[in-house]
Amino acid sequence: GVTIPKKAITDPAKYMTFGTPSTCFTSVGPKSASLEPFVTRVPVASEIRSEFDQTHAKLKSIIGAEPSKMLRLPYLASNSTVEQTLNDVALISCSVDSGDWNNGSKDSVINNIKTAAAQGRLENAIVLCHETYSFTADAIEELVPWLDANGYQIVTVSELFEARGKELKGGVVYKNA
């Protein structure tokens, strides 16, 4: 089983496809591959389902294993149509936003995550970070020892929910455990 101390956060690297496909996609699942980034703007439920199924199948062919039935919601957007259509897929959002996407920097990412910890918002949190910014990787390298020294354990979304004895259910948006 997974042993996690009182404080736990999800690994931004595994939450946000930050790393190699074998470590990121099997832990979280894909973001949509659609040209329409807001899944909530896709007007027909069958198109949403098709988009997920195609992405899931492509991912399976790349990693050679069945990916988790999870979807990191593009732009963290969801609505009742998405939730009802993907009723067998855990929908992953976040409770802590690193802000890296919003003209961020290494220092702002570090500050946002440390502030969340100081405010008590980091425990059991899913943290949003993006692999597209090199400064985010630099921030994570600096944050990992600090998180460890402060009693946090970095885990995948699946490990976090398993450790908390919670089941990820389809059609439900998760921001933390």
C-alpha cells in the first residue's frame, strides 16, 4: 500500500503531464487533444465522448498499457454535459494553482505554493503546474526539498486518493482528496 504522512500533495509533475509519458499519463490520463481547448464549448455529448475515447486509445498505443480513466480538464472547465457524458471518467481539476500560466516566474510559482502551504490549503491538494515552462521545472526542483522538510509527500493523484481511502468516481470533478 501507499504510506503518506498527515500532509500530502499530488506531484505536479504527474498531475500536469510533466515528464515522460510512462510516468505522467498512467498516473493522470490525458488532456483533450481537441483543437477546441474548452471541452465545455463542444456542443454535442457524442463529440465529447469521441474526443476522450480517441485520446485514450492513442495514449494506450503510445504507452503500451491501459491509461487511468482520468481526464485533466482542459482549462479546468467542466459543466453538466461533460460530467454526464464522461460518467466513467474521473475529472481532475485543482485546488492550488501555481499561476505559472499567467505570466508566472520561478519565484511566483514558489511563492504561490508556499503561500498555499502557509494558509493550510496544500494538504491533500491537487496542484496545477504546466510542463511548458522551464521556470516551472526550476521552481519544482527548489520546492521538492522544502516540501519534504515541511512534512509533505509528493504523490500521484491515484496514490493520494488510495492513501485517503477514497475512490475516484466517473463524472465527478476532483480538486483535492
